[in-house]
Amino acid sequence: MRSSLIALLICAGMPWAGPTHAGEPNWPDHLAIGTGAPGGTYYVYGEGLARLLTRALSLPVMRLPTEGPVQNIALIESGEAKLGFVTTGIALQAWNGTGVWAGKRPARSMRVAFPMFDTPFQLIVLQDSGLRAVSEMGFKRVGIGPRGGTSAAYIPEFFNTLKIPVQFLFGEWEELAAQMQRRELDVIAGAGGVPLPAFIELEAKEKVRYIAFTSEQVAALRLAMPELTSSLIPAGSYPSLLRAYQTLGLYNFVVAHELLPDDLVYTVVRSVFEHHEEMMEVHSAAAATIPANMDHNLFLPLHPGAIRYYVQIGRAGQGD
């Protein structure tokens, strides 16, 4: 398992300095965080988090580029990652062995450490495509990110529920943006913290339009997938977004392997919240990385080390 982790790091172009002394005798000699694909918010957020925790824990913490929550949960189950980023919807399916996790043993090794941010679903097209509504996307080419990501798990269900047949294409967000520039894609349906880096890069080169679901479509989707919540992207979040964008979303959390030492997870949680401004400099979505947003976790158990922190700051209910 150690050799496969090192191989992942080498392939990702990440430094590996070999074993070093951990901050405490019972801590592992390194930590790996399952994050996301280049061009996505997970990828950027993970880089900043790894840098902060390397300093705070006095041990090497590495960002693992992955396809997203599905792969992150698998890496935690196998022990190859000790921390990982998940959305509530994917985590719920993995915990219960349903949806994208159907046919697999339920994933029960993850424990919540702290909240990250909301993941709004965002549909972007080029202005010259002529598309102005989701209902007009029938038989169009829709990029939905890496196969293990939240968008890839949910967007097909969205279009199936709305009975709109489309052609789905998978890939890293950066590559999908490049395909749209080459007119090989009609729509990119993304899910990630705002702003999605790949969307910002696309806007710098092309005139784009954000397509919202109608209120009737939102109602149908929430009826089919009750875990979806209302989400709003404020005007100005992207250069082309001149009005608030009403959509659907899922919340994100950092989860830790249940066997990670309590004092290590406590230090992780405390360090993230005490360096909130530093995380916001990494990505503006980290503005939502605050203890109050633990309220968005309705089903996953918390890690005992995280419970210790929330009790200490007077949010004892987070440990219930």
C-alpha cells in the first residue's frame, strides 16, 4: 500500500522526502489527502490545505489528485488516504451502499472532521452556441467532469429525471474547458466550490453564458433526490455572471479515517479554523469553512478528535 501511494505521488509530480518524524509518537509519518482533478476547486483547496497541515502537524501532508469523492472514499477505505474530500450526496450513497456505491461493501471508515463549502451545480455554454435553457440541451454534448466526481454521479440523473437525452463526456475540468474552446463540447455541467478554476480560465478566452434550471425543474430534481439543497451563486462570482444564479447544491466535508489518532484530527480541525484567512487566500470558497456549517452534516458520524474541538469551542451539539 505504501508503494502504491508513493507511485501516485511521483505520477502527480509531488515531492516525496521519505520518512520524517511526526509531531507525536503515535502519529503516522505522513498523510495523504484525496482531493480532485486539475481545474476543480477540490484540487486548489487541497493544495492549500496540504501546505497548511504540513506546517501545523510537523509531518509531510500530500495532496493526491483524484477523480473526486468516489475515489477519495475508496482511498480512505483502503487506507491509502487518511483524509479526503466528499460531498454529502456521494458520502450518503457510499455509507449505505447505494447509487454509485451499489454492489460494494458500504464505506464505513470515514468520519467527519470539518465542513468545506457548498457545491453548486453550474451549467456553462458558449454564447455562440445559442443555448439559453436546459430544455434546449437535448442530444447535445455535455461534459460532466471526472468519472469519480460529484457532477459525473448526479448530472446524468438530472437529465434522466428531466427526460432530456444528452451525450455525456468525462474528463478533467481543464481538458473539458479546452474541448469547449475547440467546439467539441456544447455544455459543461460542473459541481464545485465557486469559482471553478476551469470556468474562470474559460471566461478569460470566450464569451460564455450560465444556464439555470427552471423552478419546475428544480422541484422535480429535489423530489427525485431529496439530499439536494437550494444553492445560490452571487452575481459577480464569475465575470459573466451579472445576476445571482439560483441552482441546486450539495455540501462538502473533509473526512478522516476512523483510525487516525484523536489528537492528530483535533490538531487538523483546530489548525484549519485558526488559519481561516490563510485558507481563504487559497480559494474564496473557504469562506464557508467555519464551525457553524457543521450543521449541514445530517448523517455521518464525527471523528472523536473533531468532537473534542467542537465541545471545546462550545458547539457540543456537533458531537451528537
